[in-house]
Amino acid sequence: MWNCLYDITMQTPIGNRYGSMNVTVNQNHVDGILTILKKATPFDGSICEDGNCRISGQLITLMRTIPYDAVGRITKSSLWLILKGEQETFEVSGSVSDSNVSAPKEQAL
């Protein structure tokens, strides 16, 4: 089992939107929280050993809730997904957040 926090960018018709994605992988199951558009929503799905995955969840906008299915790849260093809603498709990409990496320890003099 492993867990990573990613800084993500979602490409939309009105410009890029920025957020985060907290991902937990346990064998062939993936789940977590997608935080974007000032809303945090859960997702879950399946993942292969090579990182190829399929997840489902919801995006909550100011105007509506968009159920989505996504396919792509999640690794311990980066992610890339195509989210498909009822009428729209969004590309999401990201890399491990700096806050996910432990700070280096000071060396004794």
C-alpha cells in the first residue's frame, strides 16, 4: 500500500484550474480525494501494477455536479488522467507535491 499527494492542473475550456489529489493505492484498488474548484470529493477505482487506472467520482462546480469516469496512469511520482463527464472532457496532470516529501534532516557537525 502507498499514498501520495499530487499538485494537479485541470485543463478546462476557460483556462487551467489548480488543485490537489490525495491518492491511496492498495493492491489493485485506488481511492482518495480530489480537491479542485474549492471542493473536495472522493473517488475510487482500480489500478494495475504498471499504474494504468480507471476511477470514478464527481466534480462539484458553482453551477452543478458532474459525475465522471476517468482513465489514465498514476505512479508514485506523477499522474495523468482524462476525466469524461456527461458533456465534457478534462485532462488532469500532476506531480508529487513538495509537501509529500519529508524534509531533509540536519547533519550533525
